[in-house]
Amino acid sequence: MALPAARIRAEAAYDRGFFGHPRGLSTLFFTEMWERFSYYGMRALLILFMTAAPATGGLGFDAMTAGAIYGLYTAMVYMFTLPGGWIADRVMGPQRAVLVGGMLIASGHFSMAVPTLTTFYLGLVLIVLGTGLLKGNVSVIVGRLYRHDDARRDAGFSIFYMGINTGAFVAPLVCGYLGQRVSWHVGFAAAGVGMVLGLVQYALGRKYLGDAGLYPADPGSPEALARQKSQAKLWIGAGGALLILFGLGVYAGVIPVTARQIADAAPETNSAPRTG
């Protein structure tokens, strides 16, 4: 059946609606820009906050302890993109993974805005989990906006990475200023506000993404897809339960994990960790 002329014109406009690229690229551009704003804004404050004296609102950690926590956190952010991609492929699809990931990231930043040690660690965990879902999957959706033979694909990724660089450039200026001149926790909250802005525009512009990344990977049949989702949900449930039990054990003191132990377990280095 032939498509109506109005629909053909609308789809053509969407396909060239953002500097000659699919309109959905603008949705992903600003989503990733605000996500990187939140990530680099918080990261710019992290070492400074942990090593600042309690009298100034900091945690009072020594440089070695703060560096070990910082290194573990940044490593986990990128390592969790592997299970994040696996979950998207088998359960929810990249589009939903980005949405859920953004919600977790925003929750993590706002958790860090609460001035307690427990909410600080909870915020780091939420940001790791959220970034694992969002970071890799948003790039997958960018690629799926284009056909395999579309010559615009490389340029589309270049535009997308401009959003990453823009967010990373502005974030330390805004969050760093608020964190050091107003309050550490206001700086963390500003990072959360940035992620919320990214989520709002993602929800509003998601219609322009079409089917790109909407569904999990197709295993070949509806029966295999149902079996794939069931197995994935079982693994996710088991992993989530273990994570919750571990957190409760640490909180209750049954599992003695402290910032000092993390620092002692880290390899010694002669250089201070970079915060940029």
C-alpha cells in the first residue's frame, strides 16, 4: 500500500531535520550533552569534596583514600556499560535503557546532594548503574538512525560527539563554581538538574527516534525472545538481590568495607588522580 503524501513529506522532513541529519539525532545530541554535563560536573567536585575538611562541608578523607574511591568509581562507570548493553539487548531495548539509566543518574546526583556519608555512597552506586545503562546504548541508537549504506553516518557521530564535548566543557564551570563558592551539595544538585533537563527533552523528542533501538535484539522467533527475556530477568533479579544484600551488609557492619580498606587495596601511585 502506498503511503499518503503528507506522511512521506513528514518522514522526509524528520530524516533531514537536524543539520541535514535525522531529527532524532537532536534528541540524542542533547540527551548525551546533559548526561555528560552531569557526569563531568560531579566528577570535577568529587576529589575536592572528599578531601575537604568536615568544617567546610567535606568528608575529610586523605588524598590516598579519596583517590582510591575516585578510581574505583570511574572504572565501574565504564565497566558497567557491558551489563547495561546486555540488559538492553535482551530485556528492554536501548531506548528504554537510556530512559531508565537517566533516571538512575539523576537520582544518584540528588542523593549526593544530601549531606550524609550513606547518601554519598548510594549516589555513586546509582550513577554507576545509570551510566551503565545510558552511555553505551545512546550511541547504539545514533547508529540505528541511519541505514548501513547512509553516507551521513560518520558525520552524524561527529555531531553527536560535539554534544559530549559541549557538556564536558560547561559542566566544571557551572558545577565547580556552585560547589566551591556556594555548597558542595548544591554543586551535586546542579549536576542532577542537568540530567533531569536531558531526560525531559529525551522524553519529548523520543518520537523522532522511531524504531531505532526501540526493541531488544531479535533472537529469531517469538518463543526464543520470550525465553531470552525470562532468563535475563532471572539474572538481573539475582544480581540486584546480591547487590542489595551486600549494601545492607556494609551498612549494618556485617561486611566491613570502609574507605580506608579501599585505599589500602588500591595499587600505590606517585601521581595524583586527574579530576578533569
